[in-house]
Amino acid sequence: MTATGPVRLADLIEQRKLLWVYCRDCGRERDLDPAALLLPPDWPVPDVGKRMVCSACGSRKVTTAPELCHGGVAAERARRRANADG
């Protein structure tokens, strides 16, 4: 039987997925390349937010998860705009 646990930064890197970062105070969200973070690859994704501070409002109430949309939230917004335009 294989043990399971939280998704780790190494999992995102291997799957070429982004890290979704969301501030629960101001609502700012963005996607980061998990390979660019100065954390060990075996770091659990849910714990990454505990070490972050929102660059917009300074809050420490930051949630992190695997990307919500393929290519990240910016790519999803661009797809929606493209679909709305034509």
C-alpha cells in the first residue's frame, strides 16, 4: 500500500503546474512557478502559504494550492476574453 499525503512542490514541478497563491484579505491571486521558490521541493503545497506575505496588502492570510486553471488564472482570463470577443 502506498502512503499518500499533501501535494508537494516537487509534484507541481514534475507535472509542470503552477502554484496558485490567494490572499484571503484582499482577494489578490496569482500563479507562481514552484521551481522559482526558495523552498525545498518536498515542501507541502498547503504549507507554502504559511510562509508568504501578500505583496498587495501585507496580509499573512495566504492560501496556496495547485493551479486552478490550466496555465494559471491569467491564462484562463485571457481565454475568457478571447471567447467573449469573438
